[in-house]
Amino acid sequence: GEDVEQSLFLSVREGDSSVINCTYTDSSSTYLYWYKQEPGAGLQLLTYIFSNMDMKQDQRLTVLLNKKDKHLSLRIADTQTGDSAIYFCAERWGTYKYIFGTGTRLKVLA
Amino acid sequence: IAGITQAPTSQILAAGRRMTLRCTQDMRHNAMYWYRQDLGLGLRLIHYSNTAGTTGKGEVPDGYSVSRANTDDFPLTLASAVPSQTSVYFCASSDHAPASYNEQFFGPGTRLTVL
């Protein structure tokens, strides 16, 4: 079945770059997403990438998509303590179904 | 603008009881979703609705039912709760268009404990 995998934890120092990785299984996904979940809250969309793109940059965020390897990554430049959260990658599967990864808990050390 | 609201915030429920989790959005979004979030498993789709009057099954629909009588409300019902349904439940909505990226907007969640 469909599966989206992420490592569970990542710890970085403030000011360093963070790279969160994700592998997905559905090569026909049209859109892939990164959502952020802060403690006690719902998810919020950070960024997305269309499947015909290799890279997308949005301020401190860079998304890389390798369709051949079904690998998606999110790079956060100059990571701040406010970036501490759980990050979920997700793929759109079919028209209305979305498969989310397990989430990566990012801890930023001051 | 409230966006998307859920009630209750949290609930402790005895096994075997019936429970309805409420979800309301004021964005006039056509699509709505219910997810459960469990540690180590991420979010899993329970049910979805692409428009009022229609619903569909997600990854983990067993033990849950939904209805979509109007655009704004999408209640999730546990007919007879079991301990494995202990989870955090998130409702989401999106203004879904096939050719668009379709951002999902999430509610604050309902923490449900079934004893």
C-alpha cells in the first residue's frame, strides 16, 4: 500500500541548516507537501511542490524533489528556535486522499 | 474569522459508548477530512467528503462513520468506542480543485481517550 516515511527526530543548533527527508511510494502523485505542527495545534501548510518540479525555494525554505528515487526533502536555512515543531511530508494520492508521513520532530538547540 | 473549529477539545470515554466529534468550517470549502494522529504513525485519513451529501473512506474507516448534511459541518461518530480509538483527531477542509495544490486547513484537534 501507500507509505510515506520520515525519520522521527532531528536536532540542530540555532543558525545551522536543517534538512528533513521523506520517501514516498506513489510515483503518480501530482503534489507533495510539507506541513508544520506546533505543540498542541493542528497542521499548517509550509510549502508544496508540483511533481514536474525539481526544486522550489521560498525564503528560508528549499524543497527538493527526486522523482526517480521518490525522495522529498525540506531544507530550512538559518534554523531558529521558533522552527522547533513536527514536520510532516504528504503526498496527494488520487483526487481527495492524502497520505501523510510519520512526522519528524525538529528540535533547535540555542 | 474562526476558520475550522472542533469540539470537544478533549474527552474521556468508556469503551462501548457512542461519541460524536464535531467539526465546523466557515470558509465554504467543498472538501472536508477526518484524520487521526498516533505517535509513530503520523496522520491517517479516516473519512473524507468532497461535497455536501457525499462521503468516502480513507485508510482507516472501520469503527467510524461520517455525514455531510451541509457544507459547513462534518461530524465523526464512533458508534461503540474501543480503546484502540484513543487518539488525537483532526478535522481539515480545503477548497478542492483538481488542478490546484489544495491547501488543507486543520482544526485544533480533539484528544480522545477510550478506557
